[in-house]
Amino acid sequence: MTTVADPIVGNWYKDVENKLSFKVINIEAQADSIEVQYLNGDIGEYDFDSWYNSTFDFIETPEDWAAPFDELETDDLGYSDPDLHKPNFEDIDIDDYLDN
């Protein structure tokens, strides 16, 4: 089985033969280079011949894709809720903030 999925930056793939999941992070056609980052955080690189002679298949973004990135902030994940940090004014007692 050879890969029929074209490499696309930002898409996730799985090496069916080796059971490794990775994301394409950069493609440089002039350098014949496809740079990937594996689910464990390691960086790898393939040339186009290797890519199309491999057993790669497109997959959905894994649920635990951010696991290797310990220092990510919620905003970095792309789905933070800006309303989450707004105070609920119904629960505020003005007397708690006045100097007595």
C-alpha cells in the first residue's frame, strides 16, 4: 500500500505500518522536504519520494495532540472562550469593595 494522501501543512496523518501519528508542519518543494511533528513531539522529515512510497493515511486531529507541548496556554489551542474570564456581576456585592 502506498500513500495517496498529499501532504498538507496542518493536517494529521498516521503511518499505518509503524502506527505513528504526526502532523505536517512545513513543506519546502524546492528542498524536496516535508517536515513533520510526531504526536510525542519529535520532529521528522521526508522527501517526496519517501512520502508517496510510504503507508501514510489522513486522520482526524487526535484528542491528545497537545500532550507533548507542556507549556501551551489555553489561547494557543485555538478554542478559548473569551467570556470565561468575565465577572458575573450578579454575584458581586458592592459592600465587599468599599472601604468602611
